[in-house]
Amino acid sequence: MLALNYRTILGVALPMMVTGFIQSIVLLTDASLIARHSTAAFDAVGNAGLLYVTLYMCLAGMADGAQIIIARRIGQDRPDLIGQVFGTTVWVLMALAVILFMVLYFIMPSLVYTYSAQKEIAELQGIYIEQRSFSLFFAMITLSIQSFFLAEGKSWVVLVTSLLTASSNALLAYLLIFGEWGLPELGIKGAALASMCADAIGMFSMLGFLWFSQERFKYKLLSYFKLHIGSLKELLKVGSPLLLQGFSALATWTLFFTWLEQKGTFDLTVSQNIRSIYFLAFVPIWGFAGTTKTYISQYLGAKKFDQIPLIQKRIQLLTLGFMLLTFHGAVLYPEAMIRMVNPAEMYVAKSADILRLIAVSILVFGFISVYFQTIHGSGNTLHSMLIEFFTVGVYALFCYLFIKVWNLDIFWIWTVEYIYFGLLGLISILYLKKVNWQNKKV
């Protein structure tokens, strides 16, 4: 079981944060490259990318469920069950990937045309989605193995895999978007192909780590490579709410950007600038989210309930400290950050104003996210799903009012972030105070 000191917490979280930082830099690089190729392509990649990530979150949610279960078995010192959970996870994610691929490849490119106001952007979205959808098959393997290593606390494996994925993606994006080194100039199609190839490299890297790991033999991971009914019930019970929760959160954000596209291309481009930089703020939040789930699940499995407040306090302090390190530019030099993504001057001033506006809301989220992840780690994923559903429902309502009914300026539209983060934090805190969540059996 993981030790409860700052050094061990950072040992788990830092590789995940570096992983998130690398992915954020890749996102910024891709956005910067495609923005210099075409503004329409920049907007299309942003919206199409959100469609892909929305479905990807279904796989990630189920993998998070596997991580929680495996971490709980480690805390309970029941290694004999870990291989069963891992094998079942692979089969479940494989079935999900096939279903999600069919939706993304065969349905979404045509569906985009039915609601997009800008037909050029809709066409470019379809091109990107068709190519990007194949990445789901690589993601199902990567996420299955990643869930195991994160439950073990070996986040450095995820870091190395992310380094390989990110570096290959950045290089391939440059070559395929602009047609360098004798390759064809593919534009937005090149951006999608680069991401797909990079995801394949990441998958093979993760497979290599698993194959040569001691844990493969210790837990007999590949000996149980079949669908185990008991593990399937556990995984669906814990993972399904996380799947629906992740899907709903990203689907709502996708809806937000769809309404902005219908409102006008200026508001959409400004918001895509914000979205590209936004993920820098989430580097420590994502890093400590996985850390929180692992710690909470292991310590609850060992019935060390009195240590939970200390876990929360230490992770909150570390989260806020690292957020100030990664996202201080949103307040101090937002114009420079915007120009890194999109150098077109007509979007810089408005984008910088919004970036300053939402900086505090993200700090609030960094603090309260630990409480929400505590609910996840405890295994009360059905309750966390209901909290998420209510929160995104309120968020979607205000998005509709701000954009469709009141037609507010894009600056004021982005204040919905305060509504979402504030409400999520308030409900999470009330839940942990009023509900007997510590005794949830997983």
C-alpha cells in the first residue's frame, strides 16, 4: 500500500502531471500548426476533436472503474483477483471500442452536417472524424493496461508512454499537415493521421511494459485473459457510472462549442483558443485526480478511514501549488499564450480577456476536485454520476440561456465555468459530510 507522505504522493502524481503537460503541449502544438494552415481547419479540429474525446471518455470511464477495483484489491491484499479484473477489462473495452467506432465513423460525419451552420467547417470535421476514429482501437488496449499500472501506483509507465506518443504526434503532425520531407500536404487529414499513428505507438509501448513487467507473472495477468462473470459485474457496477459521467461532461462541452459555431465563427475561434490553453490548467488536476482515486481506494480497502482527511488536505495543497506553476500565464501574460496557439491578431485581445476571467474558476476547481475524486475512489460511482448529471444539466441550461436566448457577448458566456465548478464543489462537499460513503463495498 502507498505511504502517506508528500514524497510518495508526488512520486505517483508527478509522472501523471508530466504526462498531462506533455499532452497539453502536443495539443497546443497541433492547434498552432493547424491554425497556421487554416482558420476553418483550426475550428473544425477543435469541434471534431471534442466529438472524439466525448466517445473516448466512455472507454476512459470504464478504465477508471477498473483502476478503482484493482487498487481496492491491492489494499485488501487479494492479488488472486487482480488478473480476473484485468482480463475482463480488456474484453469490455474491446466491445465498447467497436460500438463507439461504428458511431464515430459511420454516423457522425453525416450527422455533423445536420446541425452545423458553417458547411465548410462541417465538411472538415467529417474528414477529421473518419481518420481519428481508428484511434479507439489503440486506446482500448492502452487504457486497459494503464488502469492496472495506475492502481499499482506505477505512473512512470504512463509517463514514458506519453513521451513516445506526444513526440511522435508532434513530428508527424508537422510533416503531414504541411507536407514536409517529401510527404503529401494533407492539412486536417494529416493532423488526424498523425494522432492515430501516435496512438498506435503509445499502445505498443504500453504492451511492451506489460510484457516485461514482474506484475504480469505476480498477478497472472494474461492467465485470466477471459471474461469473468464476477469481475464483469463488479466492473459494470463501478465503471458504468463513470462512463456515463465522463460522456455527459464532454458531451455538454461539445454542445457548448456547437452552439458557439452556430452563433458565429469569431466566437468559435476565440473559444477554441481558450480551449487549447485550458488544458494547461488541468495538468495538475488530472495528475492528482488519478492519485486521489488510488489513495482513497487503497486506504478504504485497508479500513484506514481516519487518514482520508489528511490525504485530501495534502493533495489539495499540492494541486493548488502546481496549478499556480502551470497556469500563472493566464493572468500575467495571456496575450503571449494566445499567440502561441493562434497568431491572428483579431482574436488575441478577446481571448486574453476571457483567459483572465476564468483563471480563478479553475483554481476553485483544482481545490474541490479532490472531494469529487474522493467519491470516485470510494467506489460510490453511481452517486458521483448523479452529481455530475445534475451539474452538467444546470451548466447546459445556462449555456443555452447565455448563447441562444440572451445572445450574450462571448466574454460573459464563459462565466458558465463558475457555475459548473462552484456547483460541483458544493454538492461534493455536502455529500461527503452527509452521506455514509466510507463503507461502500467494491
